[in-house]
Amino acid sequence: MSIRRVSILGATGSVGAAAAILVANAPERFEAVAIAGGRDAEALAKTAKLVNAKFVAIADTKQYAPLRHLLADTDAEVAAGDDAVVEAAKRPADVIVSAIVGAAGLAPTLAACDQGTVVALANKESLVCAGEVALARARTAGATLMPVDSEHSAIFQCFEVDRAHAVERITLTASGGPFRTLTLAEMAHVHLEDALKHPNWDMGAKITIDSATMMNKGLELIEAARLFPVPEDQIDVLVHPQSIIHSMVSYRDGSVLAQLGAPDMQTPIAVALAWPDRMETPTDRLDLAALGQLTFEAPDPIRFPALRLAREALRAGGDRPAVLNAANEVAVAAFLARRIGYLDIAGVVEDTLNILATAPADTLDRVQAADSAARTAATAAIERLEAA
Ligand code: MG
């Protein structure tokens, strides 16, 4: 087995940190090249030492001196700034884990695609906002996009690429988040602390809120349509509160292939790192007898409007997914800052989509223009709510 060179972008986030542990624990398989983080110098330095990274980049230039100091006893090359993060993505590697949260992950992901190797993609925005651009860049360079998200990893594992014509539907499962059983009236009064408690997955704040609103599933729906050759109307969302079945693929002959596992991100990360081989992970093993039952329900479009907004954005195409995503980032940040209520998140996104006219998103400039127009419009929508 030849050693795979791995870089991790977003190394201090939950996916990046889990990837780093898998890489560190399998020195016979992996060797770390570059790692990059946002602004947490201490966590980044710790991860750099764990994986013995050769190049360490931090986006926040104010953190350059602290990071250098923390890594003074290593041979690691240290750099700071957005360009340094892109530089980390450009260092030759066999697998580049792209796990920077939000639109900030876009440029580094595209740079990673240009290498023409494997991009283990956990950054939803690259596919959601800049899907046309990212897919074209990956195609040109010959890069393989490996999904790291549990749902897309499940579909990837069940999808017979050579028989795409035989696929009838794909079904994304959703936990339903912490507010699955709340009424709309109850949702109007939920607190930040309640929204941050996810029943099954341990994730960052932004994605945990997205899980509560189900915008996370909406973004995943768009991502699935980009990753797999299946049209929007053949992609279903199914609420499955136990998060044991991670997604399914239905074939024309009536067969349904599902991928199951304990809800632990280490498994989809390991799939992406080791594919087509399988590597050991220490995750809990599935004990179906102990679980007893798995349950399913249809998602409620009234209580979870984000899902409807995402589907409409996917169908409309162009810059709609980028606008949806940017407006959602701004709205979630405002909710996390206790500026708006929980139900206002989807309201702000819908207002933003309605205010801005649809435009093409076939170049990075156009994607970025849509992103900033959406941020401005969403900010104005939040200020109107605060003034009311
Ligand atoms: Mg997911």
C-alpha cells in the first residue's frame, strides 16, 4: 500500500478535526501535507503537531505570530491570510479534505480541484453556490469529488455509477433536528440554546442551526443533484430520527440499497480518505437488536419552509442556490447573535430570494456577486425585523 498524502482545509472544525485523528492514527496509510484553519491558532497548532503537518496556514493574519510561536518547536512552515489557505490547497496531495465552513471554503476548494486528485468535500457551499464552476474545474483537472457528508457518502456507496440509467430515485434521510415534533407556535419561542442541541450528531453551531431549520437538508438536496446524475424531482427527503440509515438509492427493479451505520462522521470521512479501500475506525458498531426499531416520516413543508425554499432554488437554478445559502448564513449569524427569532431565519431567506432577481452563476465572479447582493439584502431584511 502506498502512502497517501493528505491535506486538511478547515482542520479545526468538527470534520477537519475528525479527519486529522484518522490520519494521525493510520501512519501506515497517510502522511499529512498541509493543514489550514480559520482563527483558532491553539487548536490548529495542536492538530498540526498531531498529524505532523509540513505546511500550516491560518486565515486570520492576526493569528500568525501566536501560531508561529506555538509551532516554534516543529519544522512546520507557517503562513497566514486567505492566500495562505489557498496555498495549502495547492500543495501536492493525493487527497485534500475540504472542510472549511461557509463561503470562505470556496476558493480553497477550487484550488484543490485544480490538482486533479481526490477532493474529499465537506464544504457544501462549493457545490451549492458554485456548483457549475466547481464541477467544471473538477472535470477539467480530472479531480474526483468524494462526498464527506454522511448522506452523500451513503448515496455514493450505494450508487452504481455504471448503471445510473437504472436508478429511479435517491432518498436523503434527515434526522428532523431538535424541533421535529414542535408546533409552529412552539417554534416561535425556541431559544438559541435549544436549537444548539442536536439529538444525534455533534457538529458546529452553524450546521446545528441548519439542522434544526432543515436548511441543512435543503443544501444537501442541492448538493445531491450536483453530485449524482439524478434530476431534482427524483430526489426525496425522508425524516428518520435515529440517523442510522444515512441515505438510499432506489433502482428500477424495485431494489433499494441503503447504507447504515452509527451516526458518527468518522465513517464517511474514512470512506473518503481510504476509498476504494476500507480503513479501520473506532466508531461505535451498529447494534440493531439493541436499537429495536427505525422510524420514518415525511418532512412537513409548513414547519420546515427551508426545505421548500431549497427545492425551489434548485429548480430555478442560476444564482438561486448561492442567494439561498448566503442569505441563510447571514440569518443564522443573526439568530446566533440573538438579533432575530428562530422562525425569522427562513423568513429572511425567503425575503432575500424574493427581492433579488435571478441571474446566471456560471463564473466565480457571478457567484460572488450573487453572494454579496444576498448578504446585503438579508442584512437589510434583518434590520427591518429589528426596527419592527
Ligand atoms: Mg449531512
